[in-house]
Amino acid sequence: MTLTEARTWDYEAVEVGQRAQPIVKEATPDSIVRHASTSRSTNPDHFSDAPPFAMPTQIFSLAPKNRAGVAENNGMTVITAHATPFAKAEGRWFAPIRLGDTVTSVATVLEKYERRGNKFVTLRLEAHNDGGEKLAEIDHTSIFEFRKTDQPRPDSRAAPRRPGPDLEPSPLRETSPDDAVETVTFETIEVGDAVHPFTIHSPLKTEVDGVAVPEDEISAQSSEANHEPGRFPWGRMHGVGGITIMGYLDAMLHRWAPDGSLYGGGRLLFKAIKNFRPGDTNTYRGTVTAKRERQGKRLVDIEITGANQLGQLTGVAEATLVF
């Protein structure tokens, strides 16, 4: 059977345990700088000629989700990414990503499940450096099929957009590297403390995980020819990807906490609620919910909410930092 004749890797074809072939990528100076720039990092070490280490969230590009690899390794063709949109992702870090690391990762289907009629698939990535040290574990969850009676529809450009009832509209000024943020310590943190907010504007163009994509190209990628009519109703997916948003949250947390606080046992979970579209300005606000000591590590738990300029909730996140 040729690849063009192969079965589509849809929800029914997904099986727990299916895996891709390993992917190998290197943490180069250029890749570290590009990720830090896209994520709005303010750490000068990330922009030096020889950055000593990468931002934790660079692991998402060094160990990519690789849906296509899973499909092809099991003799099937992959559904386009826009047909299986981002639902949530969680990273758990065990060791720093250093300049020159060769990162090997393998994507495996961890679970598939149905919730309120929507069908989800989670891929797990385990990433190791060239010395065999485990760097991180990542879980990506995508929506493979929507409940037919409750399918989301693309936002109409002509439709009015009203603020949500519970959130105040966010300020329009984007967070600047010049913003003064006092770095905290484990001793100074108290439950209920606010993390310094982070505001980011998406220009009137499409970004896919930090890379600008021309309007005509994204239209072609999301044309009706690439989808089963009526099955995946997102149509043209615009805006900033969930993984890019996790880079923003990484930068936000490390303006407030010591750099690298996600390494050595930290975690970051982000759940998407509403698209971050071109022209939107999103503000992320965090609150300390717990501080604790476990197995010799001093941990701080944080809950984060994201809202656009109209006060609409766009996403929620949880983080655990290691001090």
C-alpha cells in the first residue's frame, strides 16, 4: 500500500502505544536566540554569542509533537494540524537544555478519550540529551473530533466582540524588556502573591508557533480540500499557537522568579479556551497558590489566567517552580 492509499490517522485509527521514529535536534546558538526572541525573554544570557542554556520551553521545538511521524510509522497519513487543534500541553523538566545538546525524542500515543462528546488524543514526548540524561517529558493533547451538536464555529470578522462578564479589559501596552520586575526568593514569596503580569500583542498576521505565515499560505493549508466538510469546523485557524503562548508564560515566570526555575522538577500546563487572534492583546496574570518543600526541593505553585483586550478568558495555566 502506498502512502497516498494509506488510511487516514483519524480518531478511530489512533491506538494507545503507537509511536514515531526518534527525532534528533541540536540546541544551537541560533535556535536558542530565536526561541528567546519569539518568547520575549529578557535574560541577556539567551542572546549572547554562546548562550549557556536555553529557555525551558524550547524543548517543545527540540522535541516536536510529531503527529505525522506517528501516523507514517504506522502506515497511515496524518490529518492536517488545523483539523486537530491544540487543547492543552504540559511540560515537566528534569535537567537544563544546554548549548550544544543533541536532543532525541520519541512521540508515543499516551491516551485517547471522549469527554462531553469531544474526542481527544494525547501524545507523550520523552526527550534525552546525548549523554542519555532525561531532559523533559511533554504531553500534547489535541481535539481529534468535536461533538456534532456542539461544534465551535469560526469567529465572524463582522460579529461584535463583547467583554466577558467576569474579567476587566486588559491594558493595550505590551510588556517591555525595560519593565522593572523585582525578582523574588522562596523566603519572600507568600501565598496569594501576584506574579508580575505579562501583556503581548499579536500583529495582524498569522503566527504558527512564533513563525509568521502569509495569509494566502494559511488559507491554502486550511482549504476545504484538506478537510472532510463539516467534520472539523474551525476553518481557517488564525493567531498565536498554544506552544508559543507557553513560551510567553515561561518568559513571564522568569521575569519574576530566578531564571531556570522550571528546571529540576518544575512543570507548566496550559489549556486553551479561546483563540489568540491577529490584532488581539492578551494579558496573563498569575497568583501564588502554594509554597511547599518536598524531597529536599522548595516548590512554588502558581495559577495563571489569560484574557484578551475585551476581557474574554483565552486560557488558563498551572506552573510549579523550583527554588
